Amino acid sequence: MRCGESLEINSRNSERDFVNHLAVLGSTGSIGRQCLSVVESLPNQFVVCGLAAGSNLDELVSQIERHRPNVVSVANAQKADELTERLRAKKVAPIPSIHHGREGMLTIATLARAEIVVSAAVGIVGLEATYEAVKLGKTVALSNKEVLVAAGELVMAAAKKAGRELLPVDSEHNAVHQCLRGGKSTEVRRLVLTASGGPFRKTPLSAFDSITPEQALAHPNWRMGNRITIDSATMMNKGFEIIEARWLFGMRPDQIDVVIHPQSTVHSFVEFIDGSVLAQLGPTDMRMPIQYALTYPERLASNQIALDWKKLKRLDFASASTRRFPCLKLAREAMKKGGALPCALNAADEVAVAAFLERRLSFPGIAEVIESVLARTPRVKFENMSDVLAADAEARRMAKEEVARLSVAAVAS
């Protein structure tokens, strides 16, 4: 059904008397695809108004055929023309309005009819569009880490002004959100985010120089995109999540801890001042937190996802070593100093991870690049989104310099 068509609500599925109109930024990525899977599993609950994708036209065409959005966006003008031809060849009618690039992403995020915007675009590309959606008072289901890491203060100020809450999709923050429903924020002693430890939690440190991209991409528990999988291996993703948690839940940096939990069954804890601890458990399936965010404050029945208690033999926990995972320490330092540093942290990581995947940088070199960029980044306060984008661009420039320097040094040795 197309956006704007009337739908009859199936009262057996929900007590809702309305349909939510949905726009998805990053629809062809891992989270975007799983989001649309959740939509399909909850018939008559959602209408998809807009889809913003990159270059994966095969997946986007399939999504358009299934969900019939009015408006879509792709990476560039060439992809927009190609998408038009593909839809004509498949006799899709009517063809949606097709946009591209930065303006296209902004168009999808600010669609008048869209009540919910899923921010799942990978990288800084989704930051500006998500910020505009927040300013308009839309419900934002947030998966894009860069939004709060790079511009947390600006985004949360906009959310407060609009009187809206950001709903986290990441399993850890989604778990915290659920646990916090059990008490007041003033009753919280600390938040504890769990981390699988990735594929190298037991690897000798002496072997880190020889780690390959293939080894780093072999996550033991989760199936994710390339960058977030590498970030899990370095535990930079957990560093980002500490920064996100600070902004999402209004906690001090010293109230947010990380523990290694190899089973990835407990997604987070909330410890209250009376010593009580609430934990959220679930399978390693992102459809569960996605559905929670899309249907909040209700909980709708799902036949897709369930924790298999028979396989739950043990739950292990251990401290996270910053010697093994220096990116955790770098993230905390950036958060403490604030200003442009968290933005530079994210930008430098993205450049360094790309270089590692292209075999131009060693695995330990990722942290080296980030540390060097942070040391070169001035502590300036952001006044607007233009400041954020400028700091991001400058950090990327410096990160590329550092990658080149380390590459030359490696060849020379």
C-alpha cells in the first residue's frame, strides 16, 4: 500500500487505532533491511512513506515493489537515472519521486507525512538529515551512532526543544531504555553496557600486528556491516556507545561502565542506588530492539524472535582491558574533553577502519591513527551543524595523513 492510503487496523494485532507512517534512512543496509522485515511482520501497523538508500539498487527495487513508498533517494544522479529505468523495466507504477545525494536524504528525513524516521544510514551521511528530523519533532528511531557521537549536544538540545525522545535501536541502549522503565533517573547509580569482546578477546597481544580483515570480520555472535564489525573487534563501538549513553540518558561519564559478556545474551544492566540491578536479556537478533523502538510505548506480540532458554547454559562477565582495547580509552578521553573531539574520534575511526579493510593499515594502526588525530584536534565548541561537518572533514583529512604516514613507516621497516 502506498503512503496516504487508508488502512483498516487489525484489532487482534494491536490496540492501536492508527497507522504510523515511516521513513527509513539507510534502507538497504543491515538495520534498514531488518527494519523493513519487522514492518512486514506487523501487518497493518505501518506504511512506508520514504526510503533513502545508497548504491544497492537491487535491494532498493525489491523494497519499492514490496512497500510502494512515494519518495525514495539514492547516492547520486546516475543512480537515480538507473533506478528510474529499472522500475520502468519492471513495470512498477506509479514510479516514486526519486531524489539523490544530500538533498535526497534530507527530503526523506523531513517528509511531512512521516511520523517515525529510522536513522540507520551508516556514517556521517545520515547526521544532518537525522538532525533535521529531530528538529521537526518527528519520532526518531536511532541506529546511526555518528548522530550522537559527533553532535550529541546539538541533537539532544534539538530533541529537548521539540519535546521528543530519541528511541535507541542499538541493542545495548535499547536494553537500557527498557530497564529504565523500572525506576526514576534519579535512582540510577550506573549503567553497564555489555560487549561480546569480539573475535580477539583471548588472542595474544603479540599476534595483533598480523590480524587480517577476514579474521576481524568473523564476529562470534552478530551479523553486521563491515565497519561496525571491525569496531566491535577493536571495541571502538563500545566507546561510541558510552558517548551515546551519556547523551541519551543524561548520565555522567563516570556512571557508564562496560563489561565483557561473550554470550551477548544480557544486552545491558541498570544498577539502582538501592543495589537492585535490572538486566535485559534477548537473542542476538536486531529485529527485537527495532520492533521495540517502532512500537514504543506498546509491546506487540512477535512470533519471529525468542530466547532459547534451553541453550542458555552460562553467563560470563569480565572487565574490559584498555591495554587490549585502547580504543575504549580513547573514546572516554574524547568524551571527557568534549567539543570537537568526539566528532574527530568518529571520523578518524571511519578512515582508519577503511584503510585496515583495504590492507593499508595494521589492526593496531587503527587506534594509532585515532590517537594522533585526537592529539591534533582543537577543543572547540560546536554552535551549529556546519561546525560539526567542518570538524568531521578536517579530522578525515588528518586521519588520511596519519594512514599515509604509518603506511610509509611500515614499508620502510
